[in-house]
Amino acid sequence: MKISNGVEMLSLTFQAGDQTMVIHPVVVYDNEQMVLIDTGFPGSRDLILKQISEAGLSPEKLNAIILTHQDADHIGSLPQFLENSSKRPKVYAHKEDQPYIEGEKPLIKLSPERREIILGLLSEQDRAQFERVFSSESEANISVLVEEGQTLPFGGGLTVIETPGHTPGHISLYHRPSQILIAGDAMMVSKGQLVGPNPTMTPDKSTAMKSIGKFLEYPVQNVICYHGGFLNTDVQEQIAKLALLPES
């Protein structure tokens, strides 16, 4: 779904038992290059590239990946992109989530049981890639560490907003040319309304709610949430209301 010039929202549907989950990676692009923001669950690369092509864009221009945080539904297909691409893309992430993405520490919300369930759905090749790339013995996965206020050179500029709470190194991104906030999991859209991050998947709820207040520093007109998708109705007002909610 084209959100604005240079911003495309993807929609990936996954079935987990009797539950259906839709997630929304984002592509930001210009005439020269393209960055993918989050990579979906393990095994999603082909579907992502297919949707990029169906949007009339060239997957060959994809030369970078930004990871908003360490969760498996965001970093899952990173191994495929790193090992199956003709030119290894640059990977951007925050230092607080670096040891998890590099395989030095286990992902904080992926239990061994859940990890086995996810990997059990993969082909032997994809499973081997996942285990190899997210091993402390592998080549470094992250090329560039990002920080608060940094402007990344994609689509006219993406500003990094540190939004910890959902994970220690969670980031969101502000696309200044279109005034679009790419929230990651800092917020969700539910029934046409902005809500805070999933409480059952947010270890530090107080910090997560404080992080939402940082969005008020930007003239946000539209928001893309990884869970819930696109919203362009009363965005500033809804963010302001969320920022006033109790932090517990």
C-alpha cells in the first residue's frame, strides 16, 4: 500500500494455530536506493520481495535494512536477506538491542519452546540460516548503530527516535518529507484508534508509555504501526491522549 511518495507499507499475513496475524514492514525509497524497515517472521523474504515488486518497485534497489528492535517477527528474515542477496545489505539497529540481534544474548521474549515452534515451520535451509546468523560465532549482523536524533539517508531523511520499553533498544522513525511516523511496536492501531504497545509483550511498560510522549516533538500527520497498520485520523490528538495515560 502506497502511503506517500517514497513510502510503501507491506502487509504480511501469518497463521499461528487458529490465530491470524498481520504485520506491516515498511519500505522507504528514492530513485537511487531502498531501505526495508523490519523483516517479518523467519522465512518472509520471498513474500516481502514479491510485494515490493507488486508495488511497482525494484527489489534490486534494496540495499539497507533498519531493525526497530529484536523481536522475532521483526528480525526473523534477516538471515535470508544477509545470505541470499547478491550484495549484503547494510543493517541499522540500536546498541541496546545489538547483543540480542548479534546472537550474544538470547532474544528476551523468545522462549526456547516458542523458538522451536517457529523454527519447526521452516525449511531445513531457512532453519540452518537462522541458527547460523543468530549465533555469536557469525559475522556481525549490524553494520551501523543508530542513536536519538540521527538522520538516516533514505527517502529524504529518516529521523531516529529512541523509544525503549517494548525492548531496551526499540526505535521508531520519523519520515520528515511526508510527516509519517513509523512507530514499530511503540504503539498499535486497534479498531481505528492508537493504543500503547502490547502489554503482555512489553517488559517495561512505564518506560514504553513515557516513550510515546516523545512523538509529540514531531508534527506527525500519519502513523504506521507494525501491528494495526496505517492511521491518519486525529493522530496528534491520539498521541497526546496516550502520552497522558498512567505509566503503570
